[in-house]
Amino acid sequence: MSSSLPIALIQTRTPATATAALAHVEPLIRQAAAGGARLILTPEGSNLLEQRRDRRVLAIVDEDQDAAVIGLRHLAAELGVWLLIGSAIVRSGHAGDDRAANRSLLIDANGTIVARYDKLHVFDVDLANGETYRESASIRPGDGACVAATPWGRLGLTVCYDVRFPHLFRQLARAGACMIAVPAAFTVPTGEAHWETLLRARAIETGAFILAPAQGGMHEDGRKTWGRSIVVGPWGEVIARLDHDEPAVLHATLDLAAVEAARASVPQLRHDRAFAAP
């Protein structure tokens, strides 16, 4: 197993339908593969971003019927790359609950879905600028964490708001994750204040690579996202970043041996102690 892994993060401005989303992201993924990436990651909401309820209800379908998911599986197989759909907004499949799932899908080089993760923490907030988000009204939160095997090491899956819950990241690292994905559609106010700081903190705490592809810019449904996709190393150092919110490809090469070096220098994952609650 090689310790060197060429990756690419895809920064997008996803449209409001799956067909349009596939047409938007496909050229960027082809560009990433042509540049040598073997693992390619897209942001949260890669199949559609639509917060207008009437249009959203019509756009969301089952995972195996979604045009973007189907197309991206075929594309991964065609290009012979591993592809993480940072998340797709699809029907949850839970009887009696009509909310969707915000679901990460890891696809291998044969186009097979090898891991699924439904976002655990949903974003309900009233921002100081007047923006209100109630993700829980339309998204059913998941109930389990996920660490997936890849040819290069184990990959922990999270989505966006999960980044504010360090205990999740610590559990992923303790389960063997040397890389943790944080696909996101961060708002501009929270992105400007916290995006990079949170990602670097999660890398330092886990001694893992943090791979954070992001949505960026003004979307069809009126939301604006922060962009600034970033790769952080296990010592908390920024390896690669975009300094804008435009659609783009961000390449990086991971030296996975750096994970063991960081964890040997600060063996915090072995030093947890039980303690009484305050």
C-alpha cells in the first residue's frame, strides 16, 4: 500500500435539480482525474441544492433513481477513480418519515457504492443577519458513524455541521480513520468566522487528514455559501486551499505516513480517561 495519495476536492455551485447538478460537476471531476487524482471528493448537496419546499419535494427521489448519483457511479467506473459524493439529498427510506436523508456515498473504481453515511447533526439556527435554517424540518438525521476501507487507508465520513462535534471525529480516528471527509455547504457568516479554524482543530485533535470540499457562491434557491475548500494535514497544517467561492478543482497529494508520525508525537488518542460529569 503506497503512502502517497493524489486527491482532488471539487468545489461546486450545485443547481437545483439532479440532472443539472450532474452536468455541472462532471467536467470538474473529469478535470480532476486527468490531473492524476485517484480519490475525488465533492461537497454536501452534490445532487441538488434547493430550499424552496415545493420545488424540493418534487426534486428528491430514491438514491437509486437520482440522476446525479447514477451518473456519478458510471463516471467513477469510466475514469477508474474512487469518488466520494460528499452528500446527495435523497429519500431516507424510513416508513412514516417523509424527510430526506443527507447522505454521503463512497463509490469505488468499479462504480459500486461501498459505504453510506447519513448526516448525524442537522443545522437549526437563527443567524444574526436574519437568516434562518431549519434543516431538521426536511432532513432526517442518521443514527450511526461510518469509517470505510479504501486502497490507501480508512476514510471517516462526516457532513458539514458535524464538524462542530469533536467527539464524532475522535471516534472516527479511534476506529482507524487516517482521513476524514467534511463535505460542506457552509453559510457565509459561519464560514468566514469558523470554517478553517474548525477544520484545523479537528485535524490536530485526531492526527488525521481533513478533506473538506465545499459549495460556494450564490445558488438558484437564494442561499449563498462560503466555498474555500481546504485540505488540512494531521499536524494542523494547511496543505492546499482555495481562496474563493467559484467552482474549481483543488489538487493535493497526501503523505499518509504523516498520520502515524503525528500520532506518535502526540499520542492523545491513547490517553482518554473516564471522568465524572460536572
